[in-house]
Amino acid sequence: AVSAPAASPPAAPPPAAPDLLGMDDPSPPQAAGVSGAADLLGALDVSSPAPAAPADDLLGLMGGGPPAPPPAQSAGGGSLLGAPAAQSPQYMALCLRNDGVLFEDATLQIGIKMEFNGHQGRMAVYFGNKCPAPLMSFGTQLSPCAALAIQASPVAATLNPRSQQQLLLNIECLDAFGEGPQLAVRFMGGSTPQPLVVPLPIIATKFVAPLRVEGADFFRRWKTLDGKEQQQIFKLTAMPLAEALVERVVGAGL
């Protein structure tokens, strides 16, 4: 009798690409009507009226943790891309934390959730329509920042009433930088274009990781800086310090 050759075992599937930021979402897919990308901040429930207390928190960013500063109310309109954008209390808070509301007015709420690992980062920007009418011709644009390589996902041109969509940014820091990028948001509110520019809380310290060293290694590293430090002594003539003097001290890196 001739025996048939043993069947070879099936080939193993190729290994998945590593999730450098640890943001893979093991939860089941979102239901229809919600953005296909993972809603990192929790899906917006539009099937029932919002409770009275968090009614102004369309994106569900205020649950848990210390309360964020009150949202700044926009007077309408906005600046064009490239013009100086005010650093609101919400922006300053997001420089120290990784999720929260960046901007809110009577029409739109913008929320942020981000995560960083070394020189790479990932940011989800959530747009929530607070109006009973859709926002048409919706679009976004990032200002250039030479030290950052940013890949942005597309956004839908229509943002339905009481719903949200997200813009996903993959960020790589290539060099030291000062000001981060700004995000321009444009849409039609009724028949009037509504431009808005907000600074994104992407700052250099988001890419800084602590270095843990033993005492002996620390002093060895410290001694390599011998003779390279800069020292300047000056007397204070007034208290508090004049603004020009503060700028001089900060600018000199002291």
C-alpha cells in the first residue's frame, strides 16, 4: 500500500504591525451611524436627550478627573490660518493633560485625545455639532510646521446635527520646535462661512521622556558638562521683575 504524503501545516499569518502607541481598541466595532474610526472618547448617544448636568459636554470629555476650565464662548467668525491664535485656558490645560475640550461655542465643540511615545504621537480631534441643523462644506487645514511630520485622516463634508466626527493625526517629531501647528476649521453655518483657527496642544514637552539613572551614573554624566555651563550674575533693581528683563532671562536660557 502507498501512503499519501502528510499534509503540510497551514502557513502562519504574518505578524501584525506593532502598535507603538498602544492605542489598538479591542472593543467591538461601533454601530452604524458612528464614525468608522475608533471613538476614543466614547460614542455620542443621540438616541436620548442629554442629561441636564453635562448637557454642554457633547463629546463626553468631562466625565471623571478634575473639572476643566469653563469653555470660552466664541463671538463668531474667527481668524484666518496663519494669523495669531489666542492660547485659551483650555489649550493651556491640554498642554498638561492628554484629553479634554479645546474649544466650544454655541455651534461647535472640539475635543482632543492624544498619546505620545518617544518621538511619535497620535491625536484624535473630535468635532461635535451642537446645532439642530447640519454643518455643510466642513473642512480642516493644518498650518505647516517643519519640525513635525503629520499625517491627517480625511473628514466628511457634512456634520449632522447632534453628532460628531473625528480627525486622526499621526505625528512624528523630527527636530526641536517652538510653536506647534494650528488647525483651521471651516464650515457653512446657514449661508455664512464660519472660519475658525485653534492652536493644537502639540508642544515639545509632549515628546520628552524621563531618563532614570543611578546616582553614580548621574555624577559621571554631570562631570562631562564641566566647563560648559553658563553663569551670569546681576542685581535686581525692582520687584516684580520688568517684563523686558523676564524675556531676557528666559531668552538666554537661564
